[in-house]
Amino acid sequence: MTGRLNSAQPYALGLFRIVVGLLFTCHGAASLFGVLGRQSVETGAWPNWYAAVIELVGGGLVLLGLATRAAAFVSSGAMAYAYFKVHQPQALWPIQNSGEGAAMYCWSMFLLVFTGSGAFGLDRLLARRSSERDERPREQAPVAA
């Protein structure tokens, strides 16, 4: 059983990345554009507008699996900032200060920093193409005497 689960790990990780990236992107889009039942934040307002941009761009990159580790690192930091500066001063526990979302996104993105994109990511596709290009034998030019 463990062998089967281990062999499915890249696919489960890829699906996890896609879902987290999609939800994070939706959160940013809702804040920036006032869609999905949310009010839009004022352009340039600190820190809400900047957090929404990070959510939209970082979530989109994570969703696609493109520059996953870097996007997840920045996104995780933004959510840590959101938790400790916005939520934690209100109360100690996330359930009390409405910071569960920020905490979960922070740790989910932090996990992706270490695991990478998993299956279905553009990172893997680009890496595979690059390695195939490097492995092709190059034609040798004849040596003239």
C-alpha cells in the first residue's frame, strides 16, 4: 500500500498545488476587482492592495506550476505578515482572530516551497524540454586538414 501511495505522491501534490493556487488567485481577484461577492480594495492602499496583487500573481503562478517555489515563498511571507500584523493582535488563536485562512495559506505555500510543483506543472514541462534539448547529440563539424 505504501508503494502505491508513494507512486501517486507527485499527482496528489500537483492537485494540491492547483487547488491552493486557484483559491489563492480567487482571493486576490476578489480583493482587486470586487468580484465573487467582495468589495474591491483601494488601489495602492497598504497593505491590502499589495497583498491582493501578491495573491493574484502568486496564486496564478502556483496554479500553473510556473516558478512555483519562488511564488510560494513570496505568498507564504505575505500570509505570515497578514496573520501577525492583522489577525494575531486581535487574539492569540486563529479561531478567535479570524486568521485561519491566512495561517492555512501561509503553511500551504510554505510546504510548496520545499516540495515544488509536483505533477501537472509547467515547471516540470519546461525542465523536461530543457533536459531533452541538452541531451541531444550535437552534430560535429568535419575537421579540415
